[in-house]
Amino acid sequence: MRRPGWPTRFWVAVAVVIVKPISWLLVKKEWRHAERLPREGAIIMVTNHLSWVDPFLVAHFLYDHGRWPVVLAKSGLFSVPVIGRMVRAMRAIPVYRGSADAARSLEASRERIDEGACVMFYPEGTCTRDPDFWPMEGKTGAARLALETGVPVIPVAHWGAQEILPYGSRRPRLLPRKTFRVQVGDPVDLSKYREGLGGRPPGAEALRAATADIMAAITAQLAELRGRKAPAAPFKKPSHG
């Protein structure tokens, strides 16, 4: 029987054969507070974004701790021969950026939540442009899904992927072997935003405030992971990119 939110055993095996050996070869690991990650039931996992390789490394962390990451991926990947079939079979959700179909991504996420899945969000929507690699302001999709479903939001911070493959680079820096660090936080308390909704959709103000709390929780975990004080306010992505 297939586990809630997971692909078939065949596609799990395919992913494990591809991702795990590469992950173990590329990096050393330091994983903290994995006990805070719920092993059962639907969750929304939110994390920072540093490099094109960190989705694979975070996915490895989740898999090794009993969760299958349902990833939101660019819709264009789903039309690529072979790759499209793989990402669809592994239960990824297409993201339709800049179109009227953007709501379809959240609807698909709700369906996965109903199945008991671990839906993995990058609230920033892209790799951070902060010069010191702190999280930027977030988009409201994860907050909206959390407020409408009541599902726990688990903040996860990671560090080290940017040393393996800096954003915008196509040439990985494999030697010397880097360390990939992950730290899991306690669920983000969004109860004050849920109170009084009465089944109504959350308003723009509540969504912005809940998103700010989510990003603050990720940033707090990253500050502890790095042993550094985070900026007082998140970086704002330039409008041109």
C-alpha cells in the first residue's frame, strides 16, 4: 500500500537511486533537531533558497526522516521529455508563474495536503539575492494554504548549498567537500491569524503578516545555524530580478 502523499514504490526507488548517492558523494551532513519534524500527517514545510542544488539536498534530509517532499516546480519542467514524466510521477506540483493559472498550484497543494503529504515551499519564490545569503521577503502562498487548511507550518533552514553551486553558476565547486547543514524549528504559531476567519478566506493584511512570521521563523533557524545575528528586516528582491 502506498504511504499517504508518497509516489509509487517504483518512483521512490528511482529517486533514491539518483539523489542519495550524489548527495552523499557531494557533501558532508550536519542535521539538527530532526525530532521536530512530524513523521505523520500533513505538513507545510517552508525553507530558504540558496542554490539550484538545495532542493535535492533538502529532499534527501526529509526522506531520511520519513517524509516525502512534494515539491512545487516550474511548470515548464512538466513538458520536457522524460523529465516531465519523472517529476509528475514523483508528485511534484507545477507552478504557473505570471499567469491566471497560478491558483492551480495552491489547489494542487491542497489536494496533497488532504492526502497527508509534506508540501515543500520556498516562500521567497527564487534563490535569495541578499548579498549575505539571508532570506528575502516571502510570497503569501504558503501562508494562505496554512490559514485555509490549519496544517502545521514547519520552518527549516539550511546552509552550505551556495558553496557547492552558487546561484547563477553552472560549474559546481565539489572540492574540498562541503558541509550541508539543516536545522528544523518548531511549528510557526499562526493561530492569531486563523481566529475569526469563520471559514472566510484570509485577507491581504493577514496573509502579509503571517508570511512575515513564517520568514522570521526560517531566518531565526538560519541565524542559529550560522551562529550570526540576522538583519533587522528582510532583503527586498529588486523588481528587475
